[in-house]
Amino acid sequence: MVSPSPSRTTASAVPAAAPAVRPVLLVTVLAALTAVAPLATDMYVPGFPAMGEALGTSSSAVQLTMTAFLAGLVAGQLLIGPVSDSVGRRRLLVAGTAGFVVFSVLCAVAPDVTLLTVARFLQGVAAAAGMVLARAVLTDRFQGADLPRYFAVLSQIMGVAPVAAPVLGGAVLSVSTWRAVFAVLTVMGVLLLLAVVRTVPETLPRERRHGGGLSSTFRAMGALLGERTFMGYVLVLACVSAALFSYISGSSFVFEEIHGVSSTLYSLIFATNAIGILLAGFVFSRLAGRLRLNTLLSAGVGVVVLGALAQLLLVVTAGETLAGTWATLFVTCFGMGMVFPGTMSVGQALARHAPGAASALLGGFQFLFGAVASPLVGLFGEDSSRPMATIMLISAAAAALALVGLARPWQGHGEPEGGRAAH
């Protein structure tokens, strides 16, 4: 079992090598870095038809550009996270953010779908730096009961950004072409690069880096893969993320085609459910210093299971109802908003000796499972909302099994020491 390092200090505790940076400013920049990847994933989705026409290619080839980005995002996290445990965070973060700018420009000017697909993969690798290193920097920089509250902020961003991305992309497409979406992402990347250079210090001093070169670093990640408890929390996060991606990929069809709502009302439904994730993150952050993290996490998984089960039961018994689908999805999203910060906080605490590798595995599995789950909704039929509800329930049930069978939260893993939340 991986033993969490003691964490008696509060959020003000900073390693000696890290210059003083106001926590609010640092967390704001890290949150923005976390948002870039999900925004880059989905912002251009409303422009798929126009992209196919402009590039003279099929819809499947256009959809492959998203798959390439997700593959890059997974690969980038699994590579950059452990490497940062050996060489530090700042250089990789600056290089990754600069790379995101360059590859966003390539996407904007790509003359054909082949170059666009390659550029999207590389853009995903670069975007992974912000996601995986944001979690590692938080783990380096903060300790104690305040750390879960900061993870709650990143989790809220991760829950809301994929929901907001198509809406933002649609706004851009209403005044310009699909290439403008990548131009907007380029501008975002430039602003983030400036913020990283000015705001994010090196948080991993040389004396705390892994010795023995990169091979030692990757052996540490391999050891984490063999840790039952840690991988239990990884799989909880991954399975709940699969449910979220199933919802994102299938909800537009369910609400607009089956329930016949307008695109405006669909945006309102999406926004309402996003508020559920935000509200849950707020509740988690308020309770993190009073209740055990594992208690909050377990409650979140339970809510996700109940919401997904209620959704499927309503479809099977009462048929397709707009109010029922909307309400059960809101409940499910609320539970997700509790699970994300809980798994990140406990997972990173369990592997504080290798936070970059831990962040890589948490984020890598999260997007890997999401990428696998996304297309399944459409493959199992388009005549009802049952496929989406079924896949979400299976994912939620798998998360519950991983929690009980592997993570075993009643054993109090990863709890901050000292205070009311201590084990």
C-alpha cells in the first residue's frame, strides 16, 4: 500500500524552493490551464459539417481529428507527468503551453484533414502538460485540509469546460468559420503562456526530484500501477468520467431528437446540469475540512449510481419524459462534482512521493475511459435514451465496484492529518 505523506501544514505551507505566490492567483492560472484541454476537445464540434465540406473529406475523417486529440491528451499526460518528477514542473509547463500555441496555429491553417489530424494529436500532447502539471503543482505547493478545496476548483473546471465548449464554439462559428475556433484557442494559449511565465514558479526543488534518471521515474509510475488502493481511486475517477463523456456525447440527441427541445433549451439544460457540478464542488470544498474525504467521495459515487439508476428505470417504466431525464441527469452530475475532487485529492495524497506520475495516471485513465465511452451511445441505437442511460449506469456501477473492491474507503486512505478530517 502506498503511504500518504504527513500533511499537517495548511495551504500556506510552501516548499523552500518555491517563491511566495498568492494562492488565489496561482490556483486561477492552474484552473485556466486545466480548462484548455476540454475546451480544445469540443469547441470545434459545431463546425464538423463545415469542416468536412471545406477539407473535402468524410464526417468520419473529421471525427478522427477529435480521437487524435484525445489520444494525444492521454499519451501526453502519461509521458509528461512522470518526467516532471525528475526534471521539475516549470520547464515542461512552459514548453507544453508554447507547443499548444504552435499546434493550434497549425490546426487553424491546415490545408487537409491529414495534417489537421496530426496537428490535433500534437495539440493534445501539448495541452496535456497544463492538465497533468496543474495537479502536480498543487500537490507540491499545498498540503493539509486546504488541498482538497483547491482540487475542487480544478474539478469544477473539468466538469464545466466540456459542457461549455460547444456553446463557445457555436458562438465563434456564428460570426466566422471553423478555423476561427483554433485562432481563439491560439489566443488563449498565448495568454496562458504569459501567465505561466509570470506566475507559476518551480515547485519541485532538486532535492525532492527522483534520482536515477527517467528510467527510475517510469519505474515509480509502474509501481503505482501495481498498487491496489491507488488504482482503485484511479478507476473510480475513470469510470465516472466515462459516464460524463457518455452524457456529453449522447445528450444532444436525447434532448433535441427524442424530446424535441430547441437548441436554446438544450443549452439551458446543459447549463443547469453544469451548475449541478459547480454546486457539488462548492459543497465538497466547504465540507472537506469537516468530514473525511473518503466519506464525501463515497457519497458522490452513491449519488451518481442512484441518479443513473433512476434515469434508466424511468425510461423503462414511464417512458421518455423530458422532466424525468433532466432531473435524473442533474442528480448524476451533482454526484460527479463530488467524485472528481475526492478521487484527485485522495489519489494525489497516496502518491505524494511521485505526484507527477500519480497525476498522469489519474488524468490519463480519466480521458482514456471517456474516449472509449463517448462513441458507444450512438453505436447502440438512436431510437431512445436507453443506450445513454444504460452506459452511464454501467459506468457508475463499475465506479462503485472499484471503490468498494479496490479503494476500500472505510480504511481512511489519503486523509489529511490533523483537524477534524484526520484518520
